[in-house]
Amino acid sequence: MSTGRFYLFMLIGITGILAYLSFQIIRPFLTPIAWAIVMTVVFYPLYAYITRFIRWKGLASGLTLVVVALIIIGPFTYLLVNLAVEIRDFLHYLNTKGIPQIDGWMKTERVILLQERLKEALNLKELDLSSMVSTAVTRLGRSVLSNVTTGVANVASVVINFVFMLFAMFFMLKDGPGFVARIGDYLPFSDRQKDRLATQMKDMVISTIYGGVVVSVIQGILGGITFLLLGLGAPVLLGTATAIMSFIPALGAFGVWGPVLVYLIVKKLYLKAIILFFVGTFIISMVDNFLKPVIISGRTRMPTLLIFFSVLGGLRFFGLIGLVLGPLVIAMFISVIEIFRNLEGGRYGKP
């Protein structure tokens, strides 16, 4: 083996070891850093606007963080407090009235007849729908209680991660363009390909973050107000669920107001059911159909099926932030693949 090749392998090995150690050092802070990246993208237009009047980037970045903190701490504190109260009431109702009512409903003549028909159709010896539904509801209550307990125990961790997120955001806002430019210098693409990648990523960021987040917030607020005016319990909880479900393609906000509509029909609250149907169909769900095309008009879009699985996979891999990071990572992968697909005549990496 020549000396040059030996040094090359040594360099690759040392680089790999240092890269692994660097990842382990940064790993505990990946969540706040990821949130900082997303929030920086969302609030960078505000930072750019402030810099028109304040030339000192540090001060402009600090003022932007003040606005971010006020927007997050105020509404989210109200949201979390109300969520805690409504989840507690939901669990109390589930244990005292919900399960007995479900047991009574499952023992009605219609349900028993349906159970017998299913048993015959599926050729089953035994089928107890009442026991199955009660067990599922009980598990749901235990799961919610477990998650709430875990969330309360992690309050200190959430606060610390929030502080780290703001700290990272300060430097991302102030030094972001220069940092992105330095990253571009290390990419093995031509200037034309780098510009194309940057354009595609910008389009995907606007489509995913602005299109998704803005629509999610608006649908969540509209849903919460609708549930509140209809006199339904837990409007904050239902509104939050609507906002989260809006990220799921095809199903969207209907995944929340649809089951509520069925509940109102079962309870024979037909007037409220009609109101919810029209508001849900022509106002809440239509926000996605009208507003999102305006935001992402003329920009690169991913197929709906790919967005669907990238959102679910992102949630499983990244947690809540996967709602945004899942589609964004897939978009980056597609953009890089497109660059390789369009390489011409072996002009790889030429400026």
C-alpha cells in the first residue's frame, strides 16, 4: 500500500470517528435544534422586516425572539392549562359515565343483532363486541393518563429545551445566511445545481411549513370556536386535535369533526349536527382547499400519498416535530435525486 493511500484511509477513519463523537455530543440537543430550525424559517420574514429599521443584527434577532417568546408562552400556556383541565374532565367522564353508557348501548337489540350476524358471517364461535369496545376505551383512558403524567413529569425538560431553542434561534437568525452559504461551499454540485436545489428547498419549506402550519393553526382555531359555540365539551382539546389532524393529507380536519358529527347524530342533536356538517364542510375543511393553494401557488409540490406517509413516518421517528421535518427530509431527498438524474455529460461538480 502506498504512503498516500495509507494517509487517505487514516484521514477517512479519523474523520469518521470525529463525526461519530460530534454526533454523540450534539445528540441530546437535536430536538431543540430541530425546533429552532423550523421556527427560524417561520419567523425569518419578521427578522428581515425588523432589520430594515435596526441595522444591528444582534438586536434585531433579540427583538424577534421576544416576539416568538410572547407568541409561544402566552397562547400555549393558556392552551396547555385548558388541555390539562379538559383531559382531566374527559378521563373523569370516561370512568364515571362513558364506559357504563357504552356498555348499555352495546347491549341494545340492534347491536346484539349486529353481533350475531358478524359471528355468522365470520364463522366465529364467540364474539363479544361489548367487552371489546369497553376494553379499547379503557386502554384509551389509561394511555391518555399515562401520556399526561409523562408530560407533567417532563415540564422541566420542556422548559430547558425551549430555552435552548431560543438560544439557537438567536444565532440562526443573525448568522443564518452566512452559515447556509458556507454549507453550500461543501456541496459537490455546480453553481447551477446549487441554485436549483436552493429554489426547490425554498419551495418545499414554504409549502410544508407556511402552507401546513398556517392552515393548521387556522383550522384549529375555527374548529375550537365551532365546538365551543355548539356547546360541546373540551373545545380546546378538539381544536388542538383538529390542528394536528390538518397535517394528515386526505383525512385532515374531517378526522376530528367527522366523528363528532356522528356523535351528535347518535345523541339525536340534529340541529347541531347540521350546523357542524355545514361549518365543517364549507368553512373548516375548505380552508385547506383555498388557502394552501394560494400559499404554494406555482411552487414545487410532493404527491399527496408521499406527504401522507412522510408525515406519519416523521411523527414516529422525530416525534411531534416530525409533522414538519418528515415531509421536509423527503423533499430534500427528492431534490438531491433530481439533481443526480439531470447530471449531463459527467459534469459533476463543475462550477
